[in-house]
Amino acid sequence: MMKRFGVALSVVGCAVGCASADPADLAQESVGESANEIVRADKVGGPDAAVAVVGLTSLGGRRYCSGVAVAPRVVITAAHCLADIVERTIVYYGADVTADQDQFYNEDDPSQPWTVATTWVQHPDYDADLHYPDLAAVYLPRELPFKPAKLMRSPLNNGDLNDQLTVSGWGASKALTPDLSQFEGVGIQRTAKIPFLGSPTVRDFVPADPNNGLFVPAIRARLAKFGGRAPESNTCAGDSGAPIFAKRGNEQQVAAINFFTGLSCEGYSMATRVEPFLRWFDESIEKGGELAIAPKLRCVDQGADGSYTAFFGYENPNVVSVEIPLGRDNKLREDTLGVRPASFLPGSHPWDFFVEFGRKDKLEWELRSGGDGCHEREKHAVATSRSPRCDQAAPDASCAQLCKGFDGCGFDFGDCMTDCTSNIGFFQQELPQCLAPWVALNRCMAALPTEDLCNFSSPPSCVDETAAYEACFQ
């Protein structure tokens, strides 16, 4: 499994970046970090949840690691596997990484045994010099086709000493050099038993392969050491991020995440214990699509004819997009055209769609999402003729009024809002004197009849507003 500064997760060979699929060539272009794979493994294959993680770098190379799925769209790996040089991360669950890796530059294809990560986040306290805490969460655009592993919520303790725990990774089967810059056998999942030896000590520090976190007692207490002397199995390059399972009750649970191995992949390996970081694990899992989407009423605009328009948006606190099809879990009776979203992007989206209604109407947008599928949370956004009015002087409200008009010209309201509101920051920072004239021009154009608004070539009105807007640039 993995090695010291190498890439983590269930990938293969050292934390290396290289364009060639040959492990020896890949190692020559490494960035000084190594991952690990299992030496003297008990068997090929292993738990479905133990996956490979491959980082495609800005230099055109690859960094191989291992990982473990802990939720349908969340994989945990080692933080050092996902250094800044990594631009694209692949989670792989096929038969042989090196046989399929040329496809990793293609678009995501659900029919293939790999997916392109949406994003990834290192533990906020990760210190590369200390190799601690060497944890990262990888978020996926879709659910993996197998059951995720369960985290062990109790600590490894004295009762576990010398027990044979199970490690499963995609690293090398043999190191060809002590520093793991050369290795062989990466990209195949292997599983083995390794003895738990407790927490490491200062005596485990090796100057030729430094792990500075071993000098900090609080760090050592949150790490686990495993034996790896022949004929025992041991992790190697590409095994960084690999899960180490301990048996609790009748099931195998993830007790630690591998991140370090000895020179030449011999002697010992080290892993980050799960139990001290359960809060981070739980929060990372929640952000993978389990947090509820909140519908939001932005404001209500009253037209000159007495009609009302409600502008809606939403907040998605997850780091992944969430799908909520129109229907039982995504209801707004008055939205007869189905303009409300079914796909919810991460972050805050205050202006997503609008619905027109009458003075006595009550609009209620209901969303059910989050939880584990059995305990969804329901949230509402309500609009009536008494709801807060849109601020007529606000730049974003002027965009909403203008884009509502352009919607009648066949332009998508959401796309229009993205383009229009992107100008606000520019005016505020670079041309503050132009912001008010620009807002006035938006409002004037929004008030035009649809036919006139759609006639871009010769605006029939807003002459004064256009002149004031153009003059502000002089």
C-alpha cells in the first residue's frame, strides 16, 4: 500500500506523476512523493468499496493511490495524493488501472468502471510536512454501483494489538528502489492481513525517509502502526489512501486509512486512525448529497397591470449537484410550465426562475431531499401578494426584471441572470459611476413591450437611459 509522501487512495504505485503507463517511466517523473501497494498480498481482488484513485496532473502525468467509498458519492483517500499539481481525479473500480487509464481523459461514461470526480477536499488541518492528518474526501457526480464501507466508530485499542487486520489497495507488488521511485505491479487490487502494533513511537522515525509528525505525541496517538516484515504482507507505492479493516461484531469496518510505508516497502506501514476524525468523516459524507436543498423566495415584483411575479432560488449546501425530479419531492402547483429546477448545483443560487400569479394566490414550493433516502427533510418557500418586494434600486433585481422580459424572447432566464449579474462586480469595482445608469437602462428595457425588447438592432425606446449609460464611460 502507500508510502511516505506518495499519492493515496486505492490506486497503484508511488505518488507519481507521469505520462507513460510504464511504472518505471512514471516514477522518473514523480514529484517526490510516493504511494504504496501491497507486497506479499494474500489474494488479488478485495472489497468492492476499496477503489483506486488516480490523479491526472498538470504535467501530463498520473499519480496512483487507493481509497475507500464511505458513501454512495464520497471516497476517502490520503491528502498527499491530491496535491495542487492534480487537475483531474479518477475513481476506478475495474480490473486493471493501467489497462484502462488511457480512457481517463475522456468524458465521464457511466458504462465504464470509473468516474471523474466533481471535486476533492483535503482535511482542513492537513500539514504536508507532518503528513498529518493525511486525509481527503473525493466527491463523485453519481453513485457508485456497490455498497459503501462502514466506518468504525470505536477506537483501536489494546485488545486489538497483534490482531491481523485487513488492508486492500491498488499499489505496487514490489519496490525496485528503497525510495519507491521504481516499482512494479501497480493498478491491481490486492488484499492482505497485517498485524496491528499500536501507535508508532519516535523510534520509528527514519532520517532517510522522514515522517516529522512522529515527533509530536498528539499526532502519534492518532496514528496506527502495522507490521510488514517478511514473510508478513506490507503496503507499497500506490496504497496510500487504502482502507484498513477491523472486525466489529459480524462485519468488517474501516479502522484506518493507510498513508506511509517503510523503505523498499518493507518493515512497517502507518495509517491515520478513523475514530479521532469521525466528525470530519461525518461532515464529509453529509456534503456528498445528504444535506437538504433549501428553496428560497428572493422577492415579489408587482406589475403595472396588478399582476405579481415571484422570483425563486435555492441553496445547496452540498459540494455536489443533487437531482430532485419534478413531482412528489419537488412540487410547485402553479409552475405549470415546469420551469423550476430538477438539478441543483452546489452553492447559493438566489435567482433561478420566476412564476407569475394573482393577488389572491399563494405559491408554495416544496422540496424533499437530504438524509439517507429514508429520512428526507422537507423545506418550503412561500410567495403571496404580501411577500417582500424586490428592491427597485438593486442591480440584481434589475437583472431579474430584464431577464424576465428576455424570457419572452426565447432566452433562458437562468442563463440570462448568470450573464447579467456577472457584470455587477465589474461595475462596482472598476466603473462605480456606471452602475446606476446601467441599472436604469435595465429597468427601462424590462418595461418595454416584448416585441420591442426582442428587437435588438434598433431599440425603439430608452434613448435617454442609453445616452446616460454610454456617457459614464467617457
